Amino acid sequence: MNSIEGGLQPGGLPPGHGAWLSVEFAGRLVYALGMGITQEQAQEIEAQRSRSETTRRVVSPGLEALLYEPIEVLDHGFVRVIDYLGDDSAIVQAARVSYGTGTRSVRGDAALIAYLMRHRHTTPFEMCEIKYHVKLPVFVARQWIRHRTASINEVSARYSILDREFHIPAPDNLARQSTQNRQGRSDVLEGDEAVKVLEILKDDASRAYGHYEEMLDGEGPGLARELARINLPLGIYTQWYWKTNLHNLLHFLVLRADPHAQYEIRVYAEAMLETVKAWVPLAYEAFVECRLDGAELTAKQLAAVRRMVKGETVTQETSGLSRRMWEELQAVLESRP
């Protein structure tokens, strides 16, 4: 049987954590509090990570080391793995419809997983599942929710009072609207302009939350929570549990970890990529090779590349491609940053 970490339900504390904290936990607590995690929540996380159980299930040692641990994202956000099912061997086993360990070597498993990834045989990847606890700004959540292939349970602002936590961009992320991309950025704001924008963002967030508290005040209006939340800005933080299978997770990541994705959601995808690397390293390598750092070409783009390979000088005018398709092809042929 395998020995795994975790398994204690939230609410309890590990032995010896009644009146004192270990030096290690104290350091982790300070780090967690910096992410907006309360001391009680940090103790729950430590309790989960301090408990060991045995199981007959296959476990991923790399992901076990990260289980329950919050990974800091943005100014108050985090991603943490709550639970998972399967590992690389589960993908191989499903592909071969076999029992036990599937193929007999890591090299054989890696080759099979790479083949499955390369040829888009996705069902075996669906045999692995993972559940995340994510804390994120509402405007990021609204982009994220467009991926409709997961089970989600979000904190209810009808039931709970939201915390006074807002995402305020770092100065080097304050940029002008791109004139060439309607959903992109261009030059970073500097000097007085940047200072003014930051002041507006902070003042508006603080004012909106102050009014939120005022409307909720039982000695004042005592407005229902479901109504008081209406004026809260998109920068306020929310939390949810997000469960999906590996195939749909990789589809999410290939879009949201792309350099063209909005920075504020891309950093979440990058943190989740690290959990995938720890969880299913063979599938991660195949994903990076075939999808994340790979590329797809249209028939016309491929025809242009074939002409280039034969030594022909091909321009946008002679390629038969539109300007946008030509620029996309050039971007693919250039080295990835």
C-alpha cells in the first residue's frame, strides 16, 4: 500500500498545535497570511498536510508534496490542489485497457503518452482528474468560467460577506490599450499617469467596499447581502473549487498559458502548469512538446512552408495568405520567447 499525506477534514488541528506553533509552521503561516489566508485557514491547511493515510490507489509522489499547499498568484490570490485521481500510469492503463502497471518501462509509457498527445487520442487523459481551490479576482473568474468543462462551486456573496481584498495591478502591468489588438495592451504607463491610475483603482475599490459595509450594517439599512454586493467592483476576490479531468485541464492551459492570454489569468495557468508537471510528468512533457510549444497550421500556411523548404522565396503577396494569416505564420516560425 502507498502512504500518502493529507486526508484530515478542515476544522481540526494536528497533534501538538494547540498552544504553540512549530518554527516551520510559523514560517509557513507568515507566508500564507501574506496571501490573504486567515490564521484559521492556515492551520487547517497545516492539519491536512500533517496527516498521513494509507491507500491501495496509485498516487503521484510529486503532487503529494504539493497537496493542499497554496501557490501564490497576483497580490492576494492562490491556487492549491485539494484532491486528484490517477497519474501517468492511469493514462497508459486506460490506453491499453490493461490491468496493473501497463507497459514495463518508463520509456515505453512516455512514448505511448506522446503518441496519444500527438494524435489527439484524448480519452485516456480523461481518466485522470484534479480538484483545485482557487482564489482569484472576479474579472479573472469571468474569463475562466468560459471553460465549461469543469465542476465549480463558488463562494456565495448571498450567504457570506466578502473580504476587503481587491486586485490592484503592479505598476509594470499598467499599460495602454493596444491600437492593433482590441483585447490587448501596449506601452506601460509611466510617471504621473501611472500614479493617477493606481490612485483611482485604490480609491474606487475602497469607496465601493465602504458603501458595501455601510449597506450591510445592522444598525443602518441592514440591506440583504444579495443586494449589497451589487456595487462591488470586478477587482474584488472570490474563491471556488474547480474540478476537471486532465484532458480539459490541458485544453484550458494551452489557451490561458499562451503569451497572448491576459496576464492576470496567465499567471494562474502558469501556477497550474507546475502542478501538472508534478502530477503527471510524462504527460506534461508530451503536452509541452506537442501542444504548448507546438503549433497548428492551415492548409494554405502549410503549403507556404513547403515552398520555403524547397528554397523558394515566399512573401505575403505570393503566399496566398491574408495579412493576418501571414503574420500568424511568421510568429510560429520565429523562436518562442
